Amino acid sequence: MPQILSTSDADFEARFATLLTLKREDATEVDDEAAAIIADVRTRGDAALVELTERFDRVTLTPGTLAFSPDEIENHIAQVSSEDREALSLAAARIRAYHERQVPQDASWTDPHGAVLGWRWGPIEAAGLYVPGGTASYPSSVLMNAIPAQVAGVKRLVVTVPTPDGIVNPLVLLATRLSGVDTVYRVGGAQAIAALAYGTETIAAVDKITGPGNAWVAAAKRRVFGRVGIDMIAGPSEILVIADKDNDPEWIALDLLSQAEHDTDAQSILITTDAGLAAAVGQAVEELLQTLDRRDIAAASWRDNGAIVTVADLGEAAALADQIASEHLELCVADPEALAANIAHAGAMFLGKWTPEAIGDYVGGPNHVLPTARSARFSSGLSVLDFMKRTTMARMTPAALAAIGFAAERLAMSEGLQAHGQSVTARLSRLNGPRR
């Protein structure tokens, strides 16, 4: 059974605090294994990738077959039905249109002293996009990672996707084509992250790695951060639904289950102002669980991590939502915009009962790579900006340096950095003559 809470309960604060601190991550110690794999790939390059792919994915490759050939990609794409192709193309177009609006502008201005200041934006050179394979192979993840990178202007885009037992998802390869990806490698796990970060004889190193993966992938991304940039360390999926009484319990139940079916560590929470709706949703979840193909996964997630919270009003709901800082937040209330204005922390908001979170996973437009584990308190979802760098610009005129240089001299002196100060003094002396 999920946790059933009410803000009117005497022990609510303690139980809610426990809910926030549930450890939902896989507790398996994988960091040492990931470190060993990274070291092996750094040392032996392609040979290590070939051996590790055979060991973990049961696929025999050579350095020459690490990447899909253009003919292989075309043959797999040809298997995609026209209906699936149309759906994926619609998703790609909407994701692209949304992210094109995120491209930042350069800026330049002259301050009152005559100094020219500003910044310019430019793309990173190369990005590696990790895509899970096998039963958790998501073409939508390709679109959500690759399209922002392409919109940003990244010159070289490569994808790594494992093909356990040789299983290839044709939709994933179609998504790479729609996203402008240059090359697709059929490797996965920590070994793929190592190859992207350090390079091998066949795989050139990149500047940033993005994309979801299992515990070994997450551990490897932690290990290589600093050598390359990463997007985030994503935890298990989350959804928080805030609902008033004017809702269909089955709709809300399905929204909760849409995240519970991801994996057993996912978390689904309902906050409602209506006790009747709370009970009806709980019953609907139990009934709908029996109809799902992934019922065992969803049932474990709902049992171990789920919760239904009854509150006195939407003000209490907003306050709790900010403490939860959920990855996905659905506002199924009469005036969702008003409620949204009172909530500061969420990865993505879905406004109104006609906006299920699943729309955001596929065709809404905003990115579905979002902060988890309460990190929405300080971070954002993936965007075009994740594939760009900002370079600041400054140009001093003689008059500007004469006006503000004295302050730099004083501050350099206070920090004991003599050459810093003298680099300014030398120029001021040329302007003003030697100091007496």
C-alpha cells in the first residue's frame, strides 16, 4: 500500500519528512566496477570496447563494426511503419520549434566610462548522446537530447546505444536521422561513457555527454565529469499530481501509473483537497494495475514509494509541492496558472487536467530530460543552453582604464598579487606619466 497522509494528522510532519527522504536509488555498489571499466577503456581502447560489449551485451563486434554503417541504418529505418514515422516526425518538429526559441542572443554595450562590455554565445564542438538499449530503448530520448544540440550548432553529434543480443530498435535509428546525428555506435554501459570521454582508436572524444542510463552509466558520468561536461545525474522518475475534486479518478490514476511503470524506484504522489477523490484514485490505481503489461514494476513502485496526501486547501498543496520539488508536476485544478504562480520548484509543470505528463514525454515540445531527487530546487531541464558556452567580452579605452584602473591596482595590492597591479599601473603611467 502507498502511504496515506493528511495534513490534519498529528504526525504528518514526521511522516512527510520520511517520504521526502526515501532512498529510491539502487543500492548496488557499482562505482568501483564503473571505475575499472573506464580504466580498461582508457588503456586498451577499441579492444576493451569489443570485449566488454561481448561480455555485457552478448554481441560480437570488431573496431570496424562498432558503428552502424549507413546501409544498416537505412535498412533498419525501412522497417518503421508509416504511422510510427509520422508520429516521430511530429514529435521532432514540435521539439525543434520549442528549442529554437531558446537560442540566446549576444550582447554588447558601452558603459558610462567608455568601456565596451558584453558576451557572445557559441556551441560546444562535439557532444555524445547516450541512449539506453534493449527493453528500455527510447527514441524520444534521442530527440530530446540531439535536437537541442543541433539547434545550438554543435558540429559533431554521436550517439551510443547498446544492442543487447543484437536487438536494434529501428525507431531509435530513425530518431537519430531526424535529429541530425552524425554517427551511431552500438556500445553501451560505462564503457560507452569512457569512450566518449577519453576516446579510442575509433571513437573520437567529445566535449559533453548527455542522456539517461542505468546505475553503471550514472556512476561513469560522475567519474568523467571534469574531463567532459555532463547534463545531470538522473535518478528514478517522479510525478506529483495536485488535483481538486473536479477530476476523473481514472485519469489521475493513469497519470500516477505513467511514472510508476518506469521502474520500481519511481515515485508517484497525489496531493488533493478532496478526501473522496483521494479514495477513488487509490481504488482506480489498484484496478488499473491489473491491466498493465508492466504491472509488477508499477505495483512495486506504487507500494514502496507512492503516496496520497489530503490537504486543507491549495495553499497547503503549493507549500508541499515546493518541498517535494518534483521532476514532473501536474496541476489538475480549476485555475492551474494561479496555482503555478505560487510554486517555485518543479522540473516541468503540466497545466490543467487536459495536459497529461505523457504529452511532455513525447510531443509537447519542452524537454523531458529533467532534474530528479529534489534537484529542481537548484537546476533545470535540458535545453539548448546546455550545448552552448558564454564568453564574456571587455574592451577598455584609455579613458575607461584611467577612470577605473586605480581600483584594480588597489585590489591587486590588497590580495598581494604584485604583477596583477603592475599590469594596470604600467598602462596608467603611459597615460599619465610617471607618478611622483
